[in-house]
Amino acid sequence: VESWLEDGAWDACREDAEDVVFDPELPVFAAWDGSRNRDSTAVVALQKTEMPQRDADGAIVPEPESGEPVMIPRWKVKTRIWDRPRLQTGKFDENWRVPQKEVQQYIRELCGHHTVTRVGYDPALIALYAEELEDEGLPMVAFPQSAPRMTEATGILEAVIADETLAHDGDAQLSRHISNAVYEPMRTGGGRLVKNRAKNPMDGAIALARAAWLLPKEEDSSDEA
């Protein structure tokens, strides 16, 4: 395994919280990386939009003739993570369980407040909970976590972080999940994200990769239509 991001790459994508608020008129693509019991759970949403380009000092770059801001594509991130808490001893609480009803309600509210096109999830662990939401009319999409698919998703996410297309607000939990992930090369080429240590959560990183995969796929299918 090896590091999957250049030093400072994640922090370079950070923007002020007010600048990454979702536009209610634009589509949203979400992903849910869940577990049945004790592991962390994450719901990450992405929205493709445009934001003003800034120079190295943080100043907005103007168009040479009009003076209007130069607008560049950005993928805004919205995150909610449920981490297993630690006891005063520093050990994880073995009695904690993922609040599945709370997670489901968050997804309902996300879909209610935004134009959510897809919510991708891995059916291996949370199919029952996802199917309940699908029965309510929410756009749930099964995303089996196969090696080829996660290899592609990891490549997409790595690219949009490297070129600073991604725009996040510095959420501490998501940042920790990103740092807990390492890159595992695959024999068939490329690689996927795995935990740097067995008990260190990285569900936020997996959900973000899954959402990044869903975003371009949805655009491709729309273009073909």
C-alpha cells in the first residue's frame, strides 16, 4: 500500500463553507457507504457547478476584457458521517451501533432539500435499509463494490483532487477519513482505497469516490439520451 494523494492536495481543495453551499437548482449525486453495526457510516453528496478562479494569494482572477471573474468547473462536497465513538480509555465503544433510522432520515432530507439524481450504495451490507428508501421513491442505485469499479472510482477521485476541481469545506471527519485511506495497487492495473489500519474509519473516502464515479456516469448517460 502507498499514499494516494500528494502532500497538501486535499487542503488545496478547501474553500470557505459559504462558498460550497449547494445550488438548489442544480442536480446532486450522492453515495452512502454504510455498515450493519459497529463500523462508521458516511453519506457524501457532490454537485457540479462553477466557481470563480483564484490566484495563489486567494484573489479572484478577472477576465482580461470584461473584468468579470474567470469561472472554472468545481465539484462541491456535502458530507455527513457517523463515526463509532471512543470511550475515555481511548478504545472504541463496542456497544455502539450505527443509527440506521437516523441515516435513512438524513438521506430523505437530502433528497427533499436538493435535486438528488442518484444515491449509490453497496447492497452487500445495507440493501434492506436502501430498499426501504427506494420503496418511498428515492433514487437509490445499487453500486456493488467490485475491484474494477472501485479502481475506476478511485482514479476519478484522485484526479479531481489533484487538479483542485473538488471543493470541500474542510469537514474534520471527512478529512480524517481521507487521511485514513491508502492506495492499494491492483494486479490488473490502477488501485483502490483501503484502510491504513484495521480500525481507522475511511467510509467517507469510499462514499466520496463512489459519488465521484456516479457524477460523470450520469452526465454520460444524459448526453447519450
